[in-house]
Amino acid sequence: MENVPLELDEGMTDRYRRYAIYWTPEPGSALEAFGSAWFGGENFGLEPDLAARAKRAPARYGLHATLKAPFRLREGATADDIARALDAFCRIRRAPEASPLGFIRHQRYVVLSPGGRTAAIDWLAAECVTHFDRFRAPIGDADRAAREIDTMTARERAHLEDFGYPYVLSEFRFHISLAGPLERCEALAVCRALEPQLAPMLLGAFRIDALTLLGEPEGGGAFQILSRHRFMSADLARP
């Protein structure tokens, strides 16, 4: 197993204002190539205006699925601390699998999500949320103001206070964001354009082989991959 350690230059932690733990595509995979093309400017036949609006929000994060939503570091914690903890976390866990991915509309976004079996990935997400919460600074008024709290359920509001993000634990659904937010007719057009590109990649069970640590630059802009941490292979993992 080859895990990629985080090697920070002096002062590197000052360059990032938030960190996140995501699934990202395997380097060199067809999914990575699709994500680079889609968010890199390829419209796959869509009208340029629709394509630009569809990609604007998810492009900031790249092709990804959230396991631990972006958070600010608590006082005294460093990015190296997170990377070491993430490496140890992955080394004793097996790669989880779920049913094949398919297109759905989730919270006005076009996403890929497993159609059925998700228990192993749901469990992983819950572990990520709780295990790495010790590195997260408490949310403040600005964090609350950035959320539409009035539209949240009581449980989502509680999760926001407890974990810094409302859609965790019982409110979690694994999904890979492709486009949005969009109206229904726009979402259907995006699905029709992207499905032929993605269909060959969605035939088998979906497997998460690694977790990725990303940083949001202090000056804003797209999240950057800092390190990638592979799970222990299934045949060697403890039960």
C-alpha cells in the first residue's frame, strides 16, 4: 500500500483557510479524466451558457464526494496533524464498496450516487465526521449566516452546531456532484449530455480506495489536493 504523505513547506499551513476530506477519483482513471475535461471547459454538447452555470459551483471542489466537509483548524492543530491522522485511519480500514453509481437530482444538483447498497460507505462517512472533528474549530456567527438555517430541520441544525455541517450521520447521502444548482429541465439536459460520457464508468460496484485531504487557499479559489491516503486492501484488513 502506497500512501502519499503530506510534505508541507514552512509556512504552508498559512496558505489554506479551510481543509476537507473527500473521495476524489483515482489518479489516471477514466473518472479523473472525465472530471478534468468537464470542469476544465469541455461542454459535451451543452449550450455554453447552461454548461457554465451548471459547473460554476461544483468546479470549485473538482470531482469529489464529501466525507468531512470543509472546516477551519482549531487552535494548535496543523495540516500535518490531519495528514498523519488520516494516514493512520486509512491503514487499518478496508476499502468500502457500494452499489453502482447512477444519476440522480439531489438538492437541485445533478449527482452520481449509489442506487442501493451503501452501508459500508455510510459507516465510513460517519467515522470521518466524528474521528476528525477534533481538528475542527467551532463554528461562528459567520458560518451560521452562510447557511439557510431557517430551511433546515431541527436535526440538521443540531448537526451544524455539533459537527460544523448539517448533512452528516442520519442526514448523509453519498454523492459526487456534477452540476448545479439547476432547475429540473436544465438538470435533465445536463444528464442527457453527461450520461453517454459516464455510462461506461458506472457499470460495476463503486469502491472507495483512498481518501484525499484538500486545502482551500487563503486567497480563495479552487480546493487543492494536499495528500492522498489509500485504504488497507480488503484481504488484509481486520474484520
